[in-house]
Amino acid sequence: MRQHDQVAGPSLQNGWANGADHIPTLDIAGLLRAFWHGKWVILFTMALTITLAGYYAFRIATPQYVAMATLQMGTTGDPTGRTPQQPESDEAALNTKIALVTSDAVLTDVIAELGLLSDPELNRYLSPQSPLSLRNLRTQARHILAGTTAQTPDRAAIHEKTIQNLRGQLTVTRRPDTYILQISARSSDPDKAALLANTTAALYLAQTQALQAQTQAEAEIWLQSQVATLRDQLDTQEMQIAALVATAQLQQDGGLDALSAQVLATDQDLIAAQNTLTTLENATDNSTARNRAEIGQIRDKISTIADLKDRLSTQLAAQSAGLAELHQLQLQTDATRQLYQTFLERLQENRMQQGLSTPSAQRIAPASGGAYIGPRKMLILMIAAMLGGTLGVMLVVIRRTTHKGIVDARSLRDATGLPVLAQFSTSALKRLRKGRNAFPLPPQSEVSQTAYALSTALALVTRTKPAQVILSTSSIGAEGKAAHALFLAHALAQAGKHVVVLGADDHDRQFRALIGNADVKGAEIHSSALGADILIMPGISDQHQPLNADDLADRLDMLREHYDHIIIDGPPVLHGPLAKLFASHADAILYAVGWSKTPRDILLRGLEALEDVGCPATGLILSKVHLRKMRKLSSDPCVSLLHTAQPV
């Protein structure tokens, strides 16, 4: 068995180095070799996926065609040059127009125009569903999870679903930095795709024109009401101005200035008269009759001037207030007149636009016959080939990584630490099916050469202590251990040795086929074809007279005296303790391992069971080797150069 060194864990100094040493290297050559040996699996999966993809692309998939109609958003200006228009440059406004193309209103008109409710491509309720279709299975699963039952859709639901399907077949895009709108329609019929694109574009234009006309009509009504209101308001204000002028007898600004000058002159006259009166009253001869008469006249004059001043001041105040009110009314009238003129011009422009019928968008390129867009058959086949190749590689890798058996002698030696003495192919073991006619072996045959190589390898391994008692066993049954014992006995007999073969496994049919159906337990039979004696040991499976260890030792001691080699076909190690009992009396133990069959854990468990009783196996025999498959599964680059008879 393998020797395990007791080593301490990595230190801080060499921990990183030891960790790096434990990282397995990627065997690129072995990986490529595995892919090469699994090329037929990879090619088969590629052919399978390509066939399925081709059948889908050429037989099942419905061809799709696309047609595109082109529109220009915005319009040219008014031909008269009076109402120029510019396309809307706001990104949100442009996106809004794009969304309006596939709005429910436009699509409803398209469905009604083309009668799409009776089209199975868009109204899928018209097509009967297969119970095993993906759509039907998905619907049933949804109802099961939701706990609901399927209900027959009404006309509104069918119409809504048709709108959704139609919207899914329409694509609206805008060329970058332009006002060009492209409406693309997909369908299984090229003419139908063009019809869908053109109808959608035409009805979108009709919808926008109708909305534009409705907007203009509503604007005209509103403008007319505003113009009428402002006209009435303007007339009212002008009447108020005329009434104010007539009632207050307002003067112009020049008359008001003259009135102000009169008030100022009257005030100056009043001051002069008051000064004169003061002078006369302060005169020395103010007591004369003349002075008194002058003072009386001056006082009368002052009274007259004061009355005139009051009258002129009152008139000036009234004229000033009336003139201010007149100015305010004139300002309001001017503002109303400007609004009236503005709304009147808007009304005239709106009427002119209605007469010109200028649309907000126009079609510049109608859709022609649809172009084929899918399915892209060559791309599907290429993807299928890639997927098939990937699947094949995965299968090869999975088969290689999940394989639990031993596939070559080098792997067997690395797993156990024991030499591999020989490798027997499946064709060599099939010779034993002939029964009594299997022996003697042809001298130049593969099985004969392998048997000679086994005897030679055993002699080399046991050259320090020649093996007289040889046990042939395995972990489990049907590993070819009996055939190995017979082949080794035949090779030793051909070398002139006196050999006896002990059949100690009741479940092995090789000896029964060789000696016939007679009850020969305990009897010694000489096989001239084999060149050796055959002894079927009694008591192996007899519950009343089980095999005794002392009796076995006595029998083997007796046979040692008469034979050069005693080859025991023992039972499997993991089937009971008898194999360990025979191993304790054997000089050499040949352990059979089924090629690509015996699990590694089962093999190691059987070898450990022999080591537990102090009887390790001498060598291993790789049995039932399929050389062609071994070259595919093995990672040993030299396996193609080795013959199955060569020991490793």
C-alpha cells in the first residue's frame, strides 16, 4: 500500500511555498488527448444539435419579414410666410410623438381598418392550442399556482390582447439628430408587413390631423369668445371716456396750464392788495377821509380777488381730478385695444391654418415589400454547433472526472503503490468460455504471452523468496481472478513445474466449466490440457462442516510436499474472512482489479483488509482491459505504446 509520511504543518517561512506545491498543474496535453479520444461523442452531440436546430430553422420556425414606413415630424412653414412653424425640438415632445404612434387609439383604428380581430397571427385565440404546447402548459401552471380556473375571454379582452400583439410587432424609432420617424412592422407575410406599416403610418397621420383640427376648432371658439368680450369691453371704455369729457367739460393740457396761470396771477394780485392795505393802514395820515376811502376800496378788492382765487382753485382741482381719471381710462382702453388686436390676429391666423390644412407630420417614404429578417438559419446552425460542441466537451469532462474505476496500469500503481504484474484484455478472458477446449493455449497468442509475462513478473517480485503458495483474489467477484489462476498455472506447467490449482470459491464458474458438472469436491483431477492438477476444496460453503484453519494448514503442508506451486483461487476479500485465511498461508498474493469497473474505494478497502492481517498483496493484475477504450480514458501518454502483456 501507499506510504504516508508524517510531516508537520507548514511553518510561517515555508507555508506559502508548500501551499503552492500542493496546487495541481493543469495537464493541457492530457486534456487535449481526452478531447481527441472523445471526439466521436463531441461530433455526435454537434451533429445532434445541428440536426435539431436545422429542423427547427427550416421546418418549424415561421419566417419573419419587416417593412418600414418613414415619416417626417413637423411641417414646412406657411406658404404665405405669415405663420411660420418650426418642428418641436424638445426631446420629451419628440418621444411623446413616438409613443403616440403605438397608442391604443391608433392601433384600434388599425385593427378596425384591416380586420385584425379575424387574423390568427394577431388574434391567437382563433388558433387551437395543442394540449402539450408550451403556451398551454404555461397557462395551466399559472392557473394551478394561482388557484384559478381558465375562463373564456370576452370581446374586450380579445381586443385588448390583439392590441398588445400588434404593438409587439411594431417598432417606432427616430434617426439621431433628425425629425425622421421610422415605423417598422413584422409579420410572417412580406405584403402584410408592408400593409401594417403603411396603415399604421396613415392612421397616425389621420389621427394627428384630426387632433390638430379639433384643437384648431376649439382654439377658434375660444378666440372668438375672447375677441367678442374684448370688443364689448373696448366699446364700454370708449363710451366712459366720452361721457367723462362731456360731463366734466375737461380741457386739454394747454387749457389746464392757463387756468393754473390764472390761479397764480390771482394769488399774486391778492398778495399785492394785502401789501397795499398794510401800507395804507400804517400811514401817518390814515385818519383822513381819503385814506379811509382808499382802505375800504382795497378791502373790497381783496375780497373780490379772494373769491376769484377760490373759484379758480376749485375749478383747477376739478379739472385735474377729471383729467387724471381720463388718463386712467385711456390707458385701460389702450391695453384692451392691444389685447383685442392680438386675439384678433390669432383668430385670423388660426382660420388661415385651417384653410391651409397644414399637418404636423407627413409621410415621405411608404413601406414596400417586407425584407426577410429571421430566423437567421446560419446563425442558428452556428450556435447549435457551438452548443453541441460545448455539450460534448462537458460530457467528456464529466465522464472523465466522475469515473471511479482504474483505467490504466500507471493510475493503478499510483493509487496503491503496488506493482502491476500483468494486464489481461477482454478478448483473452473470453477464451475461457470454451470450457475444456480453452487449453492448451496457443504459444504465440496474446493470452499465452500475457500468462508467461505474469509468471515472469511474479518470479521477479518474489526472487528473494520464491512463492510456492500463490493466492489469486480480488475485492469483489467477477474480476477474473479464477482466469488469472488458470493462466498462471498453465504458464508454470509449460515451464515444467508441477502445479495444482485449488478452487476455493464456490461462486466461480470457471472451474465448473473446466471440469464439468460432476461432484468432485475433495477430489484431485488432472487436466492434461491445462497441464496441472485441479482440486476443489470441500467445506468452503458447507455450514455443517466449515473449513478449519488447522485443517487448511495441514492440507497446504501436504500439498507443498508434492507440488512446486500451489495456486489458490480464493474468494473475494470483501465477501468474508476466508480470503484472509488463505492469505495468511500464501507466499504471494495476486490481486485482480477490474479495468474501469472496480471502484477505487473498494480496491483500497480490500487491500487494507489484507494489510490488517499482515498479508499485503504482492502485485496487481489489471483484468478485462479494453485497449481502445483505455487509450481514450487514460491520461498516460505512454499507454498507446504499451502492450497489455507488459507489467508496470
